Amino acid sequence: MKPMQRIIYVWRLIAKVIAYATFGGASALFSCIFPFIFILSGFNKERFKKMARAVNLRWFKIYVGEMTALSILKVRVSHAERLKDIHSCVVVANHPSLLDVVVLFSLVPNVNCIVKGSLGKTPFIHNVVNTLFIPNTLSFEDQMIRATEGMNQGESLIIFPEGTRTRPGEPLQLKKGASRFAIHGFHKVQPIYIGGNEKIGLRKHDKYFSFHPTERYHYNIDILEQIDTKKYSSHPEPAAVNLLTEELRETFENCRKNDPENPANLTRA
């Protein structure tokens, strides 16, 4: 790297630590104001969840704005209008990096999510996690009950069907859970493709103090056309789940093939 590139690289590493620290501090603050939101909601559980998620949405927008201002993140959204009136959808996305949840939470309103059960035991944020989201340590039947209750009230549910972050250069492997949630209640599916450059430092098993060597993280978000699961209603549920899972896999793989910043495509070029 040239001297100026080294300076920018070091700054982005510092900015990354600043952003992580901000996230931790804000999460603790959010937990502290959680009871006051409940009071303002009039002790109404459904109103409380909507208010808390509205605060959550604005916080994630601010956080993405902070990372943009620190010159470590650049987000471009295609077809954002498709999220304008979204409700009661299963939002399905590929999962290339650690910040995918952050970016999606800044875009999708009134959203629930399947999260790691360990987060429900983490100091400061356990009340938020256990109240607003669904731990993956619950049985699938309990997850389904909580997700269905939320979607019946207009919530959308974010699921990363890979189950973990994408392994660079490997084909996508989708689990069937997201399709099961969608098929069970005949909910529409909103696929979201997360593209852009390589997320070095945010991928699975990457070193904490690492970053893309020449540029900030590019998140090119494409809000794809919704999938109506009713088209699979003539199939038995297991077959419908398999068909939907394969449709999602093909959709995301096609997006990867046409992503101009996908490292695999740059190599072939």
C-alpha cells in the first residue's frame, strides 16, 4: 500500500473500533430506557413492541449514518420502494458479513428476527432481546408460535437461511427454516440480496483488527420482488418448503453471478 492508503487503512481500523464501542454503549442505553418506553405505551404490550421497534429502527439508521460518516461504510439500496408498505412478510437475506443485521434493521420497519439464544443472556441487552426477538434456542414449534403471533399483528420476520455467515467462494447452502415459517402461514417472502465488495474483517473467522485493504465496506442492497407462497399451495407442505428453499437459493446465486463487485466475478474478469 502507498503511504496515504496506509493512513486511511489505519484510520478505518480505528473507526471500526469506535463504531463497535458506540454500538455497545447505545445498546446498554437502550436497555436502560426500555422500562420508560413501556410506561409511555400505557403498559400495553403490543403498543410497547411497536414503539420499541420504532426506536430501534431510528437507532440503527443513526448507527449506519455514523459508520458512513466515519468513512468505513457505504450503503446503496435498489428498489427501496418495495419496503414502503411491507408487513407480515418473511424477510430472507443472504449473510456475507457481521453487519448484515445492522443494515437490514435500518431499512425494514417493525421487524422481528431469529437471534442467537446466547444474546438473551448477555448483560445489558438481555431484556431487549428476550422481549423483541425470538431466540433460536426455543423449540421450532415455539419459534413458529411467536413468529406467527407477530406477523398476524403486522410484524415482518428477518431470517438468514444460511444459518451462519457465507463462506467466501463457496456455493450458498440454505436451510429450510425460513421456508417453513413462510409456507406454514402462507406469508409472502421478501428476498433481499446483500452484495458489494468483500467484507474483510466482518466475515466468519476474520481477525478483529482487519479491514478491506483499499476501500470502505460497500453494501449494495437489492430489494427483490416478493414471492407469494400461495403458488405452492397445491403441494404437500414438505414439498412446498423444498421448492421455496430452492427458489430462494437460485435467486441469491443469480444475484451473486450478476454482482459486479463479487470477488469471484472480478477474478473471472
